Amino acid sequence: MVIGKVGLAPMAGITNYSFRTICFTFGAEFAYTEMISAESVIRNVKVNELYFPHDDEKEKVAIQIFGSDPFVMAQAAKMLETKGAWIDINAGCPVKKVIRKGAGSALLKDLRKLKKIIEEIKKIVSCKVSVKVRLGFEKNEFDKIYDTVVEAGADMIAVHGRTAKQMYLGKATWNVRNKGYIPFYINGDINSLEDAKKAMEISGAEGVLIGRGAIGNPWIFSNGNPSLAEKLNIILNHLDFLYKEVGNRAVVEFRKFVTGYTKGLKNSREFRAQVMKIEDFEELKDLFRKYFLSLEN
């Protein structure tokens, strides 16, 4: 699997087309869709079309699916194999509602099932297959997980350096051994390209996935330090992309990015409170313009 060194990690509700586009502009080399339910794909593939990669990014965006039934996962993967660059299996999501279904990081408690899922998907698709995992469910069992993923025939593995139980608490570890059998990517607490370099040196990984460090900070992929005017321009572009994608819902969707975009700026807390009350798209753009003008002055 030939992919770049630095990619955008999959994040539910975040890594939609508009955000991927912005990150690619700043040098992200590949990305993933938000996670898509395999069962939902089987029931009605059209419902999920909003999540699929667009034609202009198809060659560098993997489709991430989640589920717990090996045969449902395989059928979904088959239906999606030509819609993105490759298929990624989510075996890392620590969110309770996903775990309750036996999916996401719950698969780390049942490595036989994870192996079966990978094997069934590999049997039926012609594209590459990667797996996104955590160190383990309650404790670090990455060696066992890695061996399972390799034995099952996956083409790449990416690990977030925390257990599922940790969620996002504590510091992610990069001290994870790469045995070198398949491409290996490290993820977790990578907040700059310096961090990326360090994480790769410590783990022996081929590359990194940047997740939360890119939210409201897409220039992380180029180590950029934009001026206020440039930052405003990026925000307005991001808003326009999002509007094209989801219409006026962009106003609510963009709230997830506001903290990141205004981190460390003067009066940002008051500004964010104002943003949360706005329901009109043009009004939101005007508010950003006024706020950044006040910062310039």
C-alpha cells in the first residue's frame, strides 16, 4: 500500500468532504471518510452517499466501515470497494454505543472475530484493506493485535497509542514496536510535524495519522503559522465548502471547528458564545469577519 507519511485520521462528524479538502490543501497526503455502518450500507447504500469520497479525492481517501458481523462487513466492503482508495476496518472507536454493538474497539476483546472480519473482507474485495486499532481494550496488548491483523492478511495497520478504556485521557504512547511485516502508522497526540517525526522515530512507524490536532488547525500539515487575515480566509473557505456540502446545516456543523480556529485569540470565549446562537449562514460569516477585524485593530 503506497500512501504518504502524514494523513488525516478518521473522526466521526469531522472528516467530511469539506474538512478533507481543506487538509489536502495544506499537505495531508491521504485521509479517511467518517466511519460508516456496514449494516447501514447493506440496508440502503444510498443513505450513506454523503460520506463517500468525491471524484477529486477518490485516489487518496479510504472508506472506513464498522460493524461486528464478519459477513455483513465483507458484503459492505464489496459494495464500497470501488468508491474509495481502499477499505479501512474500524477496530478502535471507544464510544459506548459502538462498543455495545460489538464493533469498534470491542473487537480488540475478541481477536478471533477481528481476524475473521479481515479474512472475509480480504476474500471478497480486490482493493487494499487496512485496520485502525488501539493498544488494546483495557490494557496494552498491541503485540497480539498486530500479529492477528498481519496473520489475517491486512495490508496496513494504524494504532492510536491509548487503550479503549483510556478514551482520550492521559498521554498517548508512541512507544509501540513496529515489527515491519506490513506498513504501520501511529496516531494520538500528534500536534505538529515535529511530533510526527518524533512519533515515527520512537515507534519505527512508516507514517502518522493526525486527528484532533488538525481540528481548526488544518495548516498543521505544512507546519504553517497563518496571519490573522490568512486564518480568516481559511475559515471562510471552509464554511463555503461546508455550505456546498450540507446547505444551511453548515452553521451548526461548523461549531465543532470554532474552538480550534479561535484557540488563543483575544475574547475568543465571548465570540464562541455568540457563534452558538447564530442560525443563518451569511450572518455567521459576517460575525467571523467582524471578529477578525476587531483582532487586527
